[in-house]
Amino acid sequence: MKIKKFSIILAAIISLATLMPTNSFAAEISDELYQKYDFNSDGLINGDDIFLIIQRYSEIATGNTIISEQSIRENIDKNADIDSDNVINANDAAKLSDLIKEKNSMGDVNCDKIIDTRDASSVLTYYTRLSTEDYKEKELSIGIDYGVAALGDYDKNGIIDARDASAILVNYASNSVS
Ligand SMILES: [Ca+2]
Ligand SMILES: [Ca+2]
Ligand SMILES: [Ca+2]
């Protein structure tokens, strides 16, 4: 019973947090610090960087090598403990996902500050893959597109699907005409 009560309270806190336009966590992270979360140094902080945290966590847990570049691994080890608990794990990936949501527009799934056909195509690929049974099984090893998971629900109805991809395309088409 206690656990149930706790989870209801937790759910209430989470739903409250999502209603807030900005929360205090974002304010605590300076832009300078945020830039350090570009672990693969491609100039964008996006789903690829979230996936790198998950891959690194998996490396630490299993001892297997997943990340090919040592410099990327070093960047992660130096900067990816976002919640400062001295462990790099899925919580840090979740924190980065929250930050990415706060700092980018819904629909800009690759976080390049433009909502265009590339974003629509990523949403469509994500939706197509996740609707494939085989892909669901392999999801952990392949890695979902965490940028789409964070920012793909363009019509904000709680589901990421082909309607989001087409809404992004419609928005892109109307913007490029005007
Ligand atoms: Ca990056
Ligand atoms: Ca941590
Ligand atoms: Ca984009």
C-alpha cells in the first residue's frame, strides 16, 4: 500500500514537472556545462549523445567495448555524470534527455534548431522500427533514436507515430512557401 501511495505521489510530481514550462534543473546547468554534453563533438547535443551515455554505462556494467573512439569515452567519463552521484548510468541519460527537451523545440529531433524533412524522416524511421516486432527485441543493442523519443511527439498527443512525421512535413512545407 505504501508503495502504491508513493507511486501515486511520484506520478503527481512527474506530471506537475511536465506542466512547468521550465524547471529548476535546467537553470542549474550553465550553457558552458551543457556544451560538455556533446560527447561525440559533432556540434550538436542530441539523441546520439544520450545513446553514448547508455553505451558507456553498458560498457562499465559488462566490460565489453562498444564505443570505438577512446576520445569519446574520455569525454563521457569526464562530463557525463550529470546528476553528480559519481556513477554514469541510465539516470544521467534520462537527465540529458530532460535537458534536451527543455532546450529544443518539439519536432526538432536532431536538435539542429531547424524543423525540416530530416526530422520528419527520423520520426518515421523510429515509428516504423518500433512497430516491427523484431526491432523491439533488438532495441537495446541497436538503440532507439533518443532524439525522437524526447522530441518526436510533435502533435503532443502522447504517441510518436506517422502523424507526427506528417505534421512536421506540413509545418516545413508551409514555412518554406511563406
Ligand atoms: Ca553530439
Ligand atoms: Ca550519475
Ligand atoms: Ca532538426
